[in-house]
Amino acid sequence: MMKSNYQNILTDINASMKHATRSQSQLLNKLTQLEQRYGDLFYPAIFEVLTYTHFKTAEAKKHWQKVIDHLTVLEKNCKREVGIRVAILDYFTNVNKRLKNPILIEIALFKQTQVNAMTDPLTTLFNRRYFTEVIKREFERARRYKSPISLIFFDIDNFKSYNDYNGHIEGDVLLKRVSDIMKKAIRQPDIACRYGGEEFVIICPETRKQNALVVAERIRKTIEKEKFKGERKSQPSGTVTISGGISSFPVDANSIQSLIATADDALYRAKLAQKNSIALFYREKRNFIRMKKELFIDFREVSDGYINRKLGQTKNISEGGILFTATQPVRVGSELEITIKHPQEKKRRADFLARVVRVEEMENELYEIAICFLGLTEKKQNKLKAFIKTK
């Protein structure tokens, strides 16, 4: 139950409020069903929908029980249906006295005002103010229920050059089109925001870093294939591209500030390395024990054909990734299909999917390459552990 997506709860409550307005008893029955289905997650969600206030779970549960009791008293005294909204208003105004000066407003008008306040007018994505509010809520929820949350920072490559060559009107068109691509590419629980200028951020609740990478790569590849006015003459690569950085709680960060900082750090490395790439924040040494192993490895970039395979030798290996040397470099952020082979036992081999997170040129025309594994199934994890433990 703790893993149920909070956004789904909010959606279900909103739907119940919309479709059960004719009968207050019907509405109450529906809310009771949602309470039973979602358990403790229901209580902060119901007050977020009905009062736009935020309570911790225990406090919200206490208030909801008192609201229900207050509703019963009101209906008994008035000898008619009162409704849950009226009961909440009277409870928080006259009993609990949390609301000092409430204002009555038609819900449609209120929602439109709210949308305007939290939306960027140019791109119609959520704005930075909304991001600041939502990241606090989602991070606290992730911490409370011990679930992951990932942050993707994006920055349009060479946007100033595009703006200078094509003019600000075309620059605005570019921002709108990039925003539209993001809207179509993200999943239902993801939250896309314009962070400022040509920077964007996507909050991915209940999402590990590797899964956020799938979303980020989908956006990057789509933008790379799009055709934009004046891109050939204004862009160094001849096409508009975007770079991104990804960080996750609890693997990379233990606070909102560190989550933002590590995602921004990953974005900086993506821009510095090659642009038109997605970089994962990488700090695997803190999370996995690395074992010195001399294993053979052959690999290819997924974008290449199967002909161009390259060879390398591992320096160390962990359950999170591999550090190996090779005679040819690869692009930071690229996806690799790798095969690990035992030097003495030729039949011992295993295939994995990985992402390049660091490349450094060494002496003797060698390159040191760090990769992290992607999408490890239980079967793949067992094969990997066997290689790590083997002599």
C-alpha cells in the first residue's frame, strides 16, 4: 500500500468529488471506499484536495475522524444532509479554528486561478515556483515511505547561439516545441517544469535513476531528430540538441538541496563532456564494494552496428558498475551492450546493459571507462555476483 502512487490517490478523490455531487451520502460512501483502498495515504490526500492544506499522515487521520464526527452532529442538528465540504469548513473555522478568514469561491474559477499561478505562460509547463512546492512534498513522501525519487535537469545546448542567429521570436518557438516534446514523453506521475530560461526539470516520483534515464533519453533522442528553423547555421553540430543530468534519492542525495545539486552536477558533466547526452550522477564507491578483478570485456555502443565491437579489461567490478580500460574511447552518457568473460574459463560469460558515466584518457593510449549497470533483473544480478565472487 505504501508504494501506491500518491498522484493516483489525488486523481481518484478529485473524480469522486466531481461525479458524486448530487448525493452527499453517495460521495461519503465513495470516500470511505477510497479510505479503505489506500489506507493512511488517503488522509493527507483528502485534505490536499478539499482544503489545499498539507498535514502529516497522523495529524490528517485525526482531523478526518473529527470531521466525520462533526458531520454527524451537524446533520442531526440541522435534520438534513449537510455535506462533507460544509462539515470541513465549519470544523476548521469554528471547532479547530485553523482557518481564520476563509473565502467562498467557485471551484472552476479557483482552479483556473491556481493553474495560472503555477504555470509558465510561454511553455505552459509548471513554473519554478510550483517545482519548489512539489519537490518538497514528493521528497518528504519518498523519505517517509522509503521509496526512490529521481530528478532530471535539462539544458538546451547552445541556446544563446540559436537566439542570436534566429531572433527571440524563433527562440520562443523553440522553447515551446521542446516543452511539447517533454509533455508527450513523460509518464503520468512525472512532473515537468520550466526551471528558468532554457533550463527544464522533471520530477520522477517512485522512480530509480535507471528508469528516469529511459525518460530522459526518449526526450533527448526526439529533440535530436526534430527539425528547427536555422539550426544548421546556428548550431555547432548542425542540429538543436539537449543535455541532461539525473540524480536520485536515496542513492545520490539525502536532502532536497543535495538532490538538486547532484542533478545539476550531472548536467554540468554532460555539457562538459560532449553535449547532446544524459549523465547520471555517479557515486557508486559509497554504495557498493568494489573488487579488483581482471576479467575480459567486449562492448559496443547501442547506436552502432554489431560489427564495431571493442575490447577492454576490467580493473574493478561491483554490483553497481565496472571500471575498465580500453584502447578506444566512448561517449559519456552512451548505452553499451557488454559481455564479461572469465580469462581462464571460456564458457563463463554474461551479457549486460550499461551506461557510460566517466571517460578519462590515460598514458600508453589507453582510456579508463566507468560504467553503471542498467535494468538488472534478479537473474542478471545473480550472474554478476558470481563474477564478483569468482577467483
